[in-house]
Amino acid sequence: MAQKAIITSSNWETIAFILIDKVLVLNNPHFTRTQLMSSDNMDSAITISKILGHKKRPTHPEETLQKTIQNLRDKGYIEFLGQGEYKVTEDGFNKMEEEIQAAKDFFKPFASK
């Protein structure tokens, strides 16, 4: 029997990794705060939080995501380059891949809808 993947980060770290992966272009590790905080991504963040089982609807997803980005920076997963630009580190790519793979189990029930 296959072992089910487990999300090891907070729901919001997983959400941040999913959104970062969404805005990265052709393996370029750079992204901007503007890209990440787009209204489309904020809508996605709320939807993803529900799928991951977040108990309440976030009232300020932009603030929560910004704090999460700071936490990812503090953990060494992303680097702040200044003027709203970030870079995903090698450890960040590895963690992002791990979290996205683990999150896929949560999305399977929605894939057939």
C-alpha cells in the first residue's frame, strides 16, 4: 500500500509555495510581491485554504501571505532581493516540490469535478 504524503508545513506555507510555483516562469527562481499578491492569487489562496482544511476563512489573506513570505525568508527558502523582488533558494525549490506533492492528495477529490 502506498504511503500517503504528509504536508509538513503550515497550511499557509503550503499555499505560499503553490502560489510561488504558479508565478515562476520557466524555472526562473525570481518573482515579485506584485505577482504573488494579485487578486487572482488571493482568490486562489482562499480556495486552497478551504481544500487544505483551514478552519476559518482568512479575513486578511494578503497580510497572512505576507507574513508567511517573511517566515519562508527566515527559514532560508526564499531570499528578499529588495524592491519587492524575491528569489527561491535551492532549499526552497526542494521544500516547494515536497509540499506541492503532499498537497496533491488533498486536491484529488476535486480533480474529477
